[in-house]
Amino acid sequence: MEATQAKNSKEIVQTLWKKRPLIISGPCSAETEDQVLETATRLAKTGRVDILRAGIWKPRTRPGMFEGIGAKGLPWLQHAKKITGLPTTVEVATGKQVEDALTFDVDILWIGARTTVNPFSVQEVADALRGVDVPVLIKNPINPDLELWTGAVERVAKAGIKQIGLIHRGFSSYGNTEYRNAPMWHLAIEMKRRNPEMMIINDPSHISGRRDILLDVAQKAIDLDFDGLMIESHIDPDNAWSDAKQQVTPERLGEILDSIVWRKEDINSEEFHQAMEKMRQQINQLDDELLQVLSQRMKVADKIGQYKKENNITILQTNRWNAILERAFAKGEKLGLSKEFITKYFDAVHMESISHQNKVLNS
């Protein structure tokens, strides 16, 4: 009987792994058995959740904070799966946690951001996964470093894990005030570009840090063609033992999911594809023209570098650079370009110009 149940569970997970969108939800932390079971039951009633999550071990910033109920919470998840039919997933950070989770039939494991940042920890988890047939999700590291994220994927893949997915939960960044973790969408997009066949889901809870902007972040992720969402849900969010501000009730989760406009990557329409192809050709032409203009700009920068070299002048001219930016902000606003874009674009152009001039000065 147990072997049959395990086989059925694996088949369900195999099917869900291909489902789009994939929805994962559950409490930030498993606190009590009643809390886990009630959350799971209410999530199942929404008919929108595919996989039940719960934090069993919680890596916390400072000692004394709630660090999870530990392995005694695993039977609660096992029971919740039995009564709801929802497969389960938990975060693991050590080899022992991998073994404990698998002992209690956890269906999917995920590696958290604080673990992804440490190759030694990832390798320990990967070693524990050798010979195991279980899907693994890998969150981005806390700091914005795609090589660490890629390295974690490679270590898990080398352990023989065939089904690997990514979780985008945002990045810690200095000066970020709007989000708990800045989404830095461009990094997630680049990771998706590098791994086009790999599932990537978004974690609006950890990006937002507060429930009032969960929907906005989730919608942005779906607009960007993410494959699913992981959103934390609790029966009594305000009194949760961890991350209270970012959790929602199962019923509110259902409302959020109902409010999302679920985009499609493509449609079977010849008219649509013809129109898109025409506009993409226009984009290609404009991109070619931009590259030509940028090349001409760098040739002028080379000449400026030569004059600076002959007169022993420094490359960086702060007042001139500030004037360039102010002029660009004023023109960009009239042309419908955001100040954020202008800043990033001109910073990149400026650094390339500095690189060209540096080569001239040191040639």
C-alpha cells in the first residue's frame, strides 16, 4: 500500500512539474499541527493551489528569533498531504535535513537564498541528494550574483537530479525601500535566458515583505512569463510566528489569484504573428542604428582621450558628467523615457567611454 501511494505521489508531482502556472502556498513556518492541517485544508478548498509549502527549519538573521519547529513538524505535513492530496515541499540547508524530509515523504525540496549563497552548503545538500529521485527548486542567492545561482544549479545537477527549477525571491540591496528584497527583474530574466527549458517561479511574498503589494508583484511576474508563484499563506497572518506582514489567509490568496490576468506566451493566430514579425523587424533595424550611433560616440570618446593624454588631464570630469545626465533627464522625460532608464543607460555608456579613454591614456 505504501509503495503504491509513493508511486502515485511521484506521478502527481511529475504531472504538476509541467503545469503552468504552478501555484505553491502554505505558511512561512509550520507552528502547530492544527495550524498546518487547517491551512492545508483551506488552501485545498480554494482549488487553486498545487503544492503545499511550510518552513520546517528557518535560517534567521539573529539568534533568538524563531528558527522553525524542526523535524517534528514533518509528520504534520505528511498528514496534511494525506487528507488534502496536496504534494509537499520544504526548504533544506543541510544533508541531515534532506534525509529527514525524504524520510517523511516530502515531494519537492527547495534550497533557500541563504544556502545558495554558500557553495559549501549547496555541495552538502547536493551530496545528500545523490541517488535520489526528487525535484529540487533553487532560490536565488541573497546578493545579486547570477554565478552563485548558476553554480548551485550545476552542483545539484551533477548530483544526478534531473528536475531542477528556479525560484526568484528578490535580492538584498543597499538603499532599497519599496520592497523587502529588490526584485531586480533583469537578473531573473537573464537567468531565464540562460536556462530557457528550466522552470522559474516567482516568490512575491519575499520580494514584497508586505501583503498590500503582493498582487502587483505577482502580476508583474506573470506578465514576464514566469511559470508560477510561491505565496505564503497562514490561517491567522497577523499572529504568525515569522514573516507575519507578508502572509495572507488562504481565502485572500484565492482572491489574489483570481485577480491576476494570466498571460499566454503565444497564440495560434497568423495575423498576430505577422504583425509581431513586422514590429520585430522594426526593432532589429532600430537596434542596428543604435549600435552604429554608439560606435560613433566611442570614436569621439577615443579622440577626447587622446587630447586628455597629451595634456595630462584626468579621464573623469564630474561636472561634465552631471551636465550630461541633467540634459538627458530633461530630454528623456519629453520623449517618454523614465529617469531610471536614462540613469542605467547613460551609466553603461559612460563606463564604456571611460574604458575606451583608459586604453588611449595607457597605450
